[in-house]
Amino acid sequence: MTVKDIFETMDYGPAPESTSEVMAWIAKYDGKFGQFINGEFTPHHDGFESRNPATGDILALVTQASSDDVDAAVTAATKAQKKWARTSGHERAKVLYAIARLLQKHSRLFAVLETMDNGKPIRESRDIDIPLVQRHFYYHAGMAQLMESELPDAEPIGVCGQIIPWNFPLLMLAWKIAPAIATGNACVLKPAEYTSLTALLFAEICVQAGLPKGVVNIVTGNGAVGEMIVTHEDIDKIAFTGSTAVGRRIREATAGSGKALTLELGGKSPYIVFDDADIDSAVEGLVDAIWFNQGQVCCAGSRLLVQEGIAEEFYAKLKARMDGLRMGDPLDKCIDIGALVDPVQHATVTDMVAKGGHEGEVYHAKCKLPNQGCYYPPTLITGLHSAAYLMQEEIFGPVLVSTTFRTPAEAVQLANNTRYGLAASVWSENVNLALDIAPKLVAGIVWVNATNLFDAAAGFGGVRESGFGREGGWEGLSAYTRPKIASKPLHPVAPVSAPKDAQITGLDRTAKMYIGGKQARPDSGYSTAIWSPKGKLLGHVGQGSRKDIRNAVEAAHAAKGWGKTTGHLRAQILYYIAENLSARGDEFAHRLNQMSGKTGGRKEVDATLSRLFTYAAWADKYDGQAHGVPIRGIALAMKEPVGVIGALCPDEAPLLGLISVMAPAIALGNTCVLAASQAAPLAATDFYQVLDTSDVPAGVVNILTGDHADLAGPMAGHLDVDAVWSFSSTDLSAQIEHASAGNLKRTWVNDAHARDWFGKDGEGREFLQQATEVKNIWVPYGE
Ligand code: NAI
């Protein structure tokens, strides 16, 4: 027997972790858990079983929360939050630091419990999940400490309802709770029904760390409990991680409630291998991309795209690697692949492969499957076309699907051919190619020659139907804070109605809309008269409709090259707009005075000029960041335009309001479809003459007129609009948030609150943030 033979035939000896500490902890509660409300464990009631998916054994009984339980948790959180928000950043930092330390001290207990409850290999819970949990609390202890000095204009949102999935039970808890409590919020968190136990162990840590009662509450149960949280009227913000289907329901359920919302949803992330990649590394990367946590990872590299010339060799190496993966008892330290979380998930994966596998060639790894438990073999399906069922749907299991591509352009096209936009991996030894591709991928995270890297310092989250909002990094904090604004209630500004016996004298003038750089008649064929308060007819404007929105969105899309221009160019154009507006300042002031019947026109024109300067200034200064992440690399947090922004402009300040919305959008590379002030639209229709003379490319700014209530629905429902903002003096928040659920676009609505457009609330970082997405590109760097 040669040494090679010995290596090939030698089996691993089992090296399982002991379960005794975990069983002793469960026994402390007699195997029956209540919930953690107002700093105490409540008695167990109406339980359901929590099982170990690797063995099928019942681990414990967990409580199904009643609506009284949810009420009690929200009441405790509301009371605690007020006091917690008044503590100093340093006081909060000390508590977060204590939590981080305690998590370290009990790390093995947490890791073994997580593995028993979820089925993931102990190697992962011990070396990845739990250390990342600790890191999150350390990092956010720092954020608490720095909040007063670095975010002086931010305040906590209030009580946060947090609903998390079962794939990274404790890590998702950390992502939700750490930033929330660091910034002075209180939480009501619901773990997923399959995996509640580490959240309950975490509750013990909160007590030991001296977290005041009620700041963190854990309620347990199924989706019905999630719904109770989502619809609870005393909750100010919902943070959800889970399936896109449930995310969409939550968007609809919270529409118009005034609740802040972040959604971290599904994905079908591309894993792109170019022919000049280091093939062995790329194969090894796939083990982490799709077989990490049995593929139950929202950002799993589940769609393999290989360049044609190397495909055969690559698949052969991949299959050989798959056959070498070890599957079995997740508590065994030598195991690569553990159990799926539950028989239900096993059935879902099995059914999906049965439904779509025949469209390609299915290869199951030859690794030994345990006799019992929820195991599914690592699987590769090749030869699928891009629109195939399994290429489009999230499987959420250890199943990799694949196709080939010929050119870099085709790789980008295939990669972006998905309704999701969470993550992507690019493998190439050519730095030019990799960094050329990264910005073209529609995704919140891109890993270059790597995959599934996470860190508290780098924001995580997606675009499109992968949701909105980021977790981690500075940008993650904005999900748990809001700007301190002295808000006033919104008052609808009604158009001036026609005087009795109105007579039209002089030449009738109908201002057209402005679409794709050209004046456009309303498709409806209707127009509305605009009167001055003194009874003078000032002109007519078209009544915009769904078709005008469609045309304007098409024009805005066609102009998306604007996003690739330099900040310097966009700054110059904004200055140029200001210059041309200034030249006609008196005329605009007069128009504003005519429409308002007051004399504030000049002041509004001057404020508008200043606002244009503000965003000309920002256009080349709102930079990204390079995060120092603790791996051999950096995460480049790049600010990208959101895309096409639809906005209903304020009525209170018809010119200043229009520019306050348009300028940040275009400064940062977006194109926009603006519904001018409904009550006083003529300043906007005059304004497009200024755009025409200021080198603004056609389609970058499109201006519609008409009834906001008619335009809001089609704008928010349009699948090619990426974000909708509403500052209309009519509160259209519910309508917009509801209609936006279709493609889960970002929304920014006023929830019946008015802004002072002349004051500092009318401009600044909040606008810049809303006009950008942060893409984190992880790049190898240094030793
Ligand atoms: P899910 O989205 O139903 O569950 C996630 C969480 O939401 C759980 O805590 C659940 O109790 C809660 N929930 C369920 N319905 C709710 C509702 N109407 N209102 C409020 N909360 C609600 O995910 P599930 O059923 O566990 O898995 C189904 C599929 O979802 C998976 O096969 C996978 O494709 C996908 N999924 C994706 C995740 C991701 O991170 N992208 C995470 C978990 C599941």
C-alpha cells in the first residue's frame, strides 16, 4: 500500500462535540421555555416542539406567543425605550461591550446549541456564526460610544419589531439587536419557529450584562406572531429578514402606518468564473458559496456562470470536490455538510429539484448520506438556460445551478437576469476585468475572488426584490435612527378655484409636460386651468395620467448613462442650471408671486439658487468609504445611484420644492420623473426651459403635471421605477407604499408630516442617502 492509497482509504475518526452543557441548560428550564418580556422569563404555555433536525429528537418545547404576550412585550419596550434613549452613548456602549464579552465567555455553549437546533456543522457555528455575533456587539458598542459626536442630528426611532429567519439564528439576532440598542431603541424580536433557542440563551446574557429591563424582549412563535408584531400600532419600525413572499406581505401590511421598514430578502446570487480565474480557488470558493450552511444562505452563490472555454474542466474539478465533501453529524468537527433545518425545508428542496431538474443535467455528490435526519446531498445542475425555473427561483438548499457564457458582456447580462439583487462573486486573476465587472452587477454586495464574507463594518443588503436597507457599517445605523426634525402636520395646499363668472382674456397658454427633453402634450387630452388668488387665469397645465408616467419612465431609463458621468460633470451642470435660473430670477419670482398672491417669490428663487449650489457641491464629494474588514482585503462601500426616482413634489414651495427633490437625485446620477406641485405647477413648467438651456441630457429630468393622487399609484406601481418619494401636500403615503410592494422599490414618504423647505430640513445628507445605494465591493488587498 502506498502513502497515496493510505490517504485515499483512510477514514476520519468521529470527533463530536459534547452535548452535556446544552442539555443541562435546557434541563434548567425543564425543557419548556417561556418568553423574555420586561427582563424576565414568562411561564411556558401553548408550546410547540423544537427539534434537532440531524436526529429528529425533540430538544425543547417553546411557547407560541399570544397577542397578550406581544402586547406585554411592546408595552415593556415602549416604557424602557424612553429611558434608554436618554442614557449617554457611553452607558450604552458599556452594556454592549458586556454582552460581547459574555458571548465570548459562553461561545462554545452558544455554538453547540445553535448546531443542535439548526443542523449546521459545528465548524461553522463555532468559527463563523458565533465569532461574527461577538464582532457585531463589539463594533456596535463603538457605535454607541460615537453616536453623540458623529451623529449629532440623529435620534432613535423608538420600538423596533424584529423578525428573523432560521438560517443564522443568533447572527441575525445580533444584526438586528446590536445596532438597535446601540442607538437607543428598544426591541421586540421574534426568532423563527424552528430555531428559537439561542435567542432565549441570549436573553440570559442580556440580564447578566445589566441591560435595563424591557430594552430587549424575545417573543416566540410562528408567522402569526410575526404578523401581530408587524401590525402592532405601538411599534415604530419593522426589520425583517426572510423570504421575499413574506417581505412583500409585510410591505403591504405596514403601508401608510408610518412605520419605518427594512427588508433583507431572498437572492439568486451569481458566481461568475472567467477563464483566467485561479480555478482551484474558484472551486474551493464554491464550497463556501453554496454548501456553507447547506446552501440555506440568502446570499449563497447559487447560480454558477462559467466561461465556456473552461467549463468542462471546471465542472470535472467541481464534481470531484463535491464527492469529497463529508456529510453527517453536525456536531462532528470534521463534517462539511450538516442537516437542513427541518423536514419541511427538505421537502421544498426535493420538490423544486424534481420540478426543474429535468431542464438540465443533475449531479448529486457521491458522499455518504446518514441513515436518518434531514440530509440533502450537494447537487450541481448544469446546462440550464437563463430563464429556467431553477435558474430563477431561490432553492435555499445545497443545490447549485449553472450555465456558461462567452464574453464578459454576456456574463453581466446573465448575472443581472434575475429579479433579485443581493450579492455576486467575480473570479478572475485580471484585476482590470474584475473591477470592470463589479460596478456593472446589480447587487448590494460583490466579492472579488472570494465569497460569503461578512463583517460588522461592511453594510449588507440588496436591491430589487432582495429588499432595501443595509445592516452593518455606518449605513446600517440609518435603519435605526432618524434625523431630528421638528415636524409639523401636513396641510393640503388646494389649487385656487376658478372665480365666479371667470372670463378668459388674452392669449390662452397651455404649458406642456416635459418628457425625454421635449415638450409633450398630456395623453389624457385634458388640461386644468391655473388661477391666481386674484382671479386671473395664469395658464393651463395638462392632466398627467398612467401613460404619461410610462413615457416619462421610458425616457428616464434611456437616460441612465447619466449615472456613469463624473460627479464633476454633474456639478458643472447643476451650477449651470443655477446660472441660467439666476438670469431669469425676476421672471420666476413674478410667477411665484402670481400663483401665491404673496410677495415671497424673490426669496424662494434665492433659496432655490442656494439649493442648486448645495447639490452641485455634493455631486463630487459624497464619496464612498474603504472599510477595514478583518480579512486580507478591503470592502469598498461605493455610492451608486438608485436608478429612476419618481417624486411627487411639494406644494408649499413650488419651485424650491421641485429643486430640493430634483437636485440631489440628479447630482448623484439618478434620472427622475417629477410630478410638479399640483396646486402651483407653472414654476415647474417654466423651469424646463432652464433645463433645456443648461446641457441637461434629454430624459434625465422629466416633469409631469396633474393630480398627485392620480399619478402616485402608477408611479409607485411601475416596475421600472426604482424609488418613489412623496412630498405632496396630500398625504399619499399609504397608496404609495402599498403600490410599491410589486417590485419592492424603496419609498420615502412624508407620512403626513410637513418639512420646512427653506430651513435645514429641506436639504442635506438625508436626501443624499435616499438618492444612493451603497454597494460593498470586497477586494483582496494587502497581506
Ligand atoms: P419565512 O420568510 O416564512 O420566515 C422568516 C420569518 O418570518 C420567521 O420568523 C417567520 O415566523 C416569520 N413570518 C412568516 N410569516 C410571517 C408574516 N406573515 N408576517 C410576519 N412574519 C412572518 O421563511 P420560511 O417559511 O421559514 O422559509 C420559506 C422560504 O423562504 C425558504 O425556502 C427560503 O427560500 C426563503 N427564506 C429566505 C431567507 C433569506 O434570508 N433570504 C431566510 C429564510 C427563508
